[in-house]
Amino acid sequence: MTMSSSASIRKDPPSSEANNQDVFMWALYLLGGADNDIGVEDVCLKCFEIAPARFSWRTHPELPDGVKGLKALSVAENKSHVGLILRPNKFNCRLTLEGIKWVEAYRAILEKNYSKAIVQASKTTNQHERKRHELKKSDAWAKFLVDPTSVEMSDAAAALQCSAASPTSIWAGRVNDLRRTGDLLADESILSFADFIEAKFIIGRKS
């Protein structure tokens, strides 16, 4: 598994008309997908709540059609919103940092299309301050500042709170969390560390 390059990440705004893939992105954001893994089924249900006419059975419009939600996710992941959704496993998903920025950049359009009430922007929380504090106490961080080539996989794993043997999806998710923290706290050093870890220990690594 590799992380998508920024060159392939969608930059254009959501459609001014209702669009299933945009609904999925908005639903994931509303459920807390900026900071947490969210169950795919939960996102599909939220899509039905937001746009029931688009995510219901044809013959039973009162019931959600999970297949339509899964199709919206598949199209978003592979075509319309490449690089904006992260799948830590087949049951869950969350927004990448680029995905969060995309949603928040086009919040007005998404709210107009899919929400009856204004949704408040995500705010910096103590959770991210704690994450920064823990990271900057780690051996990996100390070595990164002095000599990045000396950072070993075991050091990086400890800093990311996983193990060297953890699946690539876990490593990618932890790096995505770091990018979220660095972005919210405007800490470029954390973003640089996340890029370093991705380049050295994730890109090209087999799952």
C-alpha cells in the first residue's frame, strides 16, 4: 500500500448539484471522520439520512440501500475523490488531511446542498496537544532532529504507537493522524516528521 501523491488529489469544488460521492464525504465528516475511524455502514446510514432519495431502495424508499453507499465510497476512493479518504481496514474509513481540507474549504457548498443547519468547524483539542507532547518525547523525534538516518523502524513504531509488524494500513493511519495534528497546531515540524516516516517506512512497503 502506498499513500496517494498530492498531484493526484482532487482540488476542484463539489458539484453544485447533489452528488453521491460528495454526500459520502460530507457524511463521513459529520460523523467525526476528521479525527476518528468511522464504520462504513454508519457512513452509509448517514448518507441515507442526508439524502434519502439517493440512498434508498427503489421499491422501498423508507429503507436505506447499503449498496448505493458502498458504490459512492468506491467511486470517491478510486475516481472522484482520490487521496481524500483513508481505509485503515475494509470496515472503516476516515478523511485524510487533504480530505479534511477539501471538506472545510467547500463547507458552504456542502452545507447548502446537504444540511439544514450550519455545521461548526473542527477545532483544536487537547487530544492534539497531547499527541504533539508525546511525539516530541519519543526517541524517534530526538533522532529525527539530530540525524534522520539514525531513526529505525522500531523507533518510528514506538512514536506512532504501533509495532514494526503492524499492517501498512495502520502505519498510514498513524501518519495521517500526525498530519492532522501538525495541521491543526500549525506545527510544520510535525508535518515534516510525518513526511519523513511515510517516505522511509511506508512507501513501497508491502501490506
